[in-house]
Amino acid sequence: MAHRSEFFKALFLLWCVLGNVFCVPTPTPSPVTLEDHRYTTRRIPKTVVYLPTARTRLQIKPMNSEIRTSTTTTTTIPTTTHHRSVSGENPLYRLDGANGQACILLQMDAVIAIKYRTVLGENREADLFVPNDATVTGNCDSGNTVTMSLKWNAFVLLWSFAKTPGGERWYVEKIELTYNSSDRHFEHIDQPNKTIRLSTGSKHSAMLFPTPVGKSYACDDETEVRLTDGKNSASVILRNMKLQPFKFKNNEFDSEFSCASLSARANRDETAPVAVGSTLAAAVLLTITGYAAYRYFKVKKVKYDTME
């Protein structure tokens, strides 16, 4: 019996030893494993969310990636009662009367050629355009005389209009150009810092562009108007011009009076005096010739009767 109990003890001990050798415990997570995962070498994606603040604005691009340009329109409030617009290629200058309707309409392509002398004694010419954005001012208070001024930089171009005594026609009474001789167009001018005023002449000079009242003067041909003060001179070259003062009904040009009609009338006016003068000269010549013939035959007959 003693040997049997010893055998079972040895067998139990052997079973326990073999059980510890072949027994594999279940692994459990440890703090070391979590720390190793935290400090891994992989680059974890970084997500940044920007929130709009007072200094930054959230900008959203369109899905089609198109670039859209916004156009800003600037409105200029005029300080004078004048209008200027562009019709075709030529600017239209408009002066309003007290009733808000157009008083003077002027459409033209104008070039001003100013002659001057340099400090070296050279004669030069400065050519400049009347700009589209010239400031328009004037006076339409009178029923028989009105004025329009075009102002830009150091230049003022004044138009004075009047009516004939009977009121049947209007005409340009005077065109006057005022400028400062120190303007950049006059290089090395011999008389700087002077205000020069050139004009077409006095009120008794020839009428320019006489036109029936209620019609507009129109001329596509180039017209040159000469200005002077007796010492300095300039020319205003007008092209594709339409002009009408003394308006009161609407803001458009009325029926046209062409410069071709004016030229034909001028030719007729020049032909009539020549024809009358020629006729008068012929009548005087015939009278003198007839009287001389009469005297010749009368004296010859008296002498013949005396000899008998």
C-alpha cells in the first residue's frame, strides 16, 4: 500500500509539471502596446478647419473653376447744366436752357492749329484736338444772342451766335480761342506765362454759317476758320459739323441746311453784281459811242453847208 501511494503522488506531480509546461496563457493588452501605437512612424492626416473671423473672409470657388470678373460702374454727377455724348465718331456738345431743353447743339470733329515762335526764332505749329470730355458752359438767357464755351486744360473755345435784324436767320457772330502760352503743347515758346485771346474779328465782320432759324447747319466738308489778335494766329479746322443754336422744342437736330446750299447761294450773290455791272458798262459804252457818232455827223454837215 505504501508503494501504491508513492506511485500516485509521483503521477500527480508529473501531471502538474506537464500542465504548467503546455499551458499557454491568453495575452492581454498592456499599456506598453498602446504607447508603442501612439508613437508610430506613420504620418497621420492632419485636418484643419478655418472659421471666418473679422479679418478673414470665407471664399468659395465655383465648382466649374471659372473666374468671374465683377464690373463696377461709376456714376458721375454733373455740376453744370450741360451734356456731352458721342454719336458715331464725333462728340456731341449740348447746352441746356432754363427750361431744361437743349438750347445749343454742336457736333463736330475739330482740330486747332496754333502758330507760335520759339526762343531760337523758329516758327512752329501746335496741333490739338478738341477733346470729347470738354466742359460745356454758356448762356441762353437772351432770345437773340447765345454763347457756348468748350473748356479743357488751358484752353477755352467760345462760340457766339446771333440772329439777323429780321430774325429770319441765325449765324455765328464770333469764334474766340483763349489759352495759356505755358501749356505743354508749346515747346520753348518765346513768350511763356501769357494769356492769349484770338478771335474771328469784330461784330461787323462777315457772318459765319448763316442758316434759317429752325434749321441746323450741316457740312461734311472741311472748313477752316482763321483766328488772330493782330500778332498771333491760329486756325480752327472743322469736319463733319452739325450746329444749331436757338432751340426750344426738343433735344435733336432739326432739318438740315447744307453748306452746299450756302455755297451755291454765295456764288449766285457774286454772279448778280458782275452781271449788273457788265450790263451797266455796256449801256454807258453804247451811249458814249452813239453820242460821238451823232456829234461827228452833225459837225460835218454844218461845215458842208457853210462852204456852199
